[in-house]
Amino acid sequence: MTRSAVGILDDDEEADIAGFMLEACGIVSTDFLANERLLTRENFEKNYSVLVKMAENRGSRRSSCFVLGYFTLLTGAEIFEKMRQKILNAAKWEHEEGYWHDKGFALKRKVYLEDFSEKIRIHKAGTKLHPAIFKYSGKEILESKVLIGISNLQNSNETRENSDIEHVNLDGWNLKSIPKKIYNFKNLKSISLEFNQISDIDDEISNLTSLKSLKYLSLDYNQLESLPESIGNISSLKSISIIHNNVKRLPISLKKLKNLKYIYVRGTGIKRAPTFLKSSMFNSFNETIYLKNG
């Protein structure tokens, strides 16, 4: 098992299988990695029987199940119960328990599979979900500084454990807004809300100003058309990521953020650094705005 990170497609065999399946759908894998929205529900379901046969002909049933599950969640495609159970069985931790020597990596992988399994379990046709995007060290996971998933957020209480949480990850839960319970974690350094359906954060952003340690805000693959001026009041922000949203301009209030270093804008309507951000540079290769604050 050759795995560079804990996620599906981070394994060599899974990446190969995904490449073959994407090719069958008429999509180049490198294009997909740059924009996962290229794979649609219509395309996936149209080629589903072919993809299942491809999966059955592969050596590793687990890898094939992971890729099919990943694409099913991403596209909101229909899933047959027999395939759902195959995917859930493939994702059981017992298949890998004791395999990984690094305790931090092992726990990250276990948590990732739990998040993936929960989404496969509740998945319904027409609802787009997505596995969490892990950006955390094994040490942070081991020290319980990371909260991942809606269930864990709902089950969190108002006690000491909230002060220990530094990162909240709610990637891929079909959220329409930022859950209010996030504001209880006063020591948050990062919030990740990628692959949701959030279209408006005007009201929620003003509440984030109470999080004095928040450095990283990830909103990739949502439905945003703008960022509110109030985002300029989150003074601790170091990085904002709005990849693959419909944002066409940035609020002038960003110039107030003296700690801001990076704005990730790939797949948006922003193709240059705004003039009000002095000493900033737009990298056209990775579509990132770099700021020389501090």
C-alpha cells in the first residue's frame, strides 16, 4: 500500500483507478484534479455500469470501492444499497488496523475513514457530499485539537474541551451556512468549509470577528458570489481560500488585514491583484495573490 496522505486518491492504486474511470467519462485526470466539478452526476450515472465493471476487474476491491464512493458523494449520484454496503465494508478500519507504524498518521487515516463512512451511510441521490480535506498534523490529531464532521460538532459541549479545539473541519456536508456552534471555539486557528453549498456569509462573518486567533479560512467549492466587507474585521487572518466560487471582486476592507499573506482565487473571476492591496502580487500559474504584509 503506497499512500502519500490519508485521503482517497492519495494512494497510487486509487489514483490509477480514478484516472481510468475519468477517462471512461471523457475527463482528463489532471483537469479533474484542478476542478472536481468537471465530473457531473449525469456523466457519472451514464457511465456507471461501465465503471462498476472496471472496478470489478481491478485487483483491489477496496481501492475500487473507495473511488466509486468518492465520485458518488462528489456528484450526488444515486447509490444502490449493495454498492453502499460494499463501500462501507471497504472503509472499515479493521482492514488497516496495525498496518501504519506512525501513530499520528494511523489516527488521521482512521478519522478520515470514519468521516467518509458516515457520509456514504447518509448519502442520498441529489445531495452532494465530499470526504474531508485533511490539512492537519498527526500531532494535532493525537492531541485532540481538531474537530471533524457535523456529528462531532453537534456533540461538542460548552466545557473545557472547546478551549482545546484549534481546527474545525466541516468539509463536504452540504451546508448552506456556517453553523453557529463554531463560534464557541474561542481558540480556533482554522475553519475549513470546503465542498458545501454556502452562497452568502454576510451575517456569519461578523460573528467570526470574536475568534481572535483565526488564521486560516477555507471556503473552496461553495456558491459564493462575493465576500462581505466585514471580513476585514477578522484581524488575525493570514490566509483566505475561495477556490472555485463565483466571486468576481474582493472587498476593499481586506487592506485592513495586516497579517494577511495569501488569497487563493483559482476558478473565480479574479485574475489580478486589486490595486487597493499595496505590495501584492498575482501569480497567474497557481492563481494566488501574495501579500507582503508584516
